[in-house]
Amino acid sequence: QGYTLITPLQMVTVAAQIANGGRKVKPTLIKQEKPVLVPGAEPQANKNTGESLGVSKAHLDIIREGMERVVNTNFGTAFQHRITEPKYAMAGKTGTVQIRHRLEDQKAITPRKFKNHALFIGYAPIDKPRFAISVMVEHGGSGAFAAGPVAKTVMYEAQRMFEEKNKV
């Protein structure tokens, strides 16, 4: 939005760093023949460097509580896309990247190329985060409407499959 540029990899890195208590994470990209549906299950997964970001615990607690509320309280923007099984509950943040700044430009008749981008970042499960996610839907509208359902599906399945595979 505006002059701010961020990649989905940078967004998921931020989500992981919030989830892990403010420690730096060094992402590792893996090229594989088949897609991996269970991130973090492979030995080459993102590495926690242990080095602090320098953000106070009090500030991280506020951010985490806000992200939990976004998904799990009635007035949260992603409440309709929460995972209802408590052991899989996720925290997140929705976002909308404006392509055009005037509200009337976002009407249903607006050509797709001028519609806003939808964003969602998050982590799960809330109590002991293991997974982080970043979803961007180009020209999808709002993060809650377009990116939220994708995040819910992926996070639920990743946790379910990880639990099944590891009998956690």
C-alpha cells in the first residue's frame, strides 16, 4: 500500500516471530517435487535463531492478544473464519491493500484489476504455536473476506495432518 513493499515470505516471518515470543527466524526455502502440506515437519524448516528482536514482552503480549481477538471474538474481522476446535485455534491479522484510494472505486462494477488485495497473517495453535501463515489474494477485496477462509482451511489441515502424522 503506498510505498510500502512486503513479500508473503516477509509477512509469514513476522507472524512466526510474534508467535515465538519475539525471536528472530531465518526462513529456509525448500524446492521439492511434491508440495509439503505440513510446514515445520521437515528437518530443513524455518530456524529459530534464538536472537531477540528487541521487542518487549509487554508489547508482544498486546500484539498476540489482538491477533487472538481478530479471529476468536465476535467483533473480530476474521471471526467467521475461526477454527472452532480449541486445540487448533489460530490467531491472525487481516489486511486490505488499497489499489485505489477512493471508496467509490471499490464498487462491484469495478474492474478486477482495480480491486484491493486481501491479506491475512497468523499462527496456530494459540497456546503453543507451531505453524505460521501468510495469505495474499491479489484483487480479492478484504482480508477477512478473501484471505481469511484460505488461512482457516490451510491452518486447520496442517495441524490435523501434523497431529495425525506425529500422534501428538
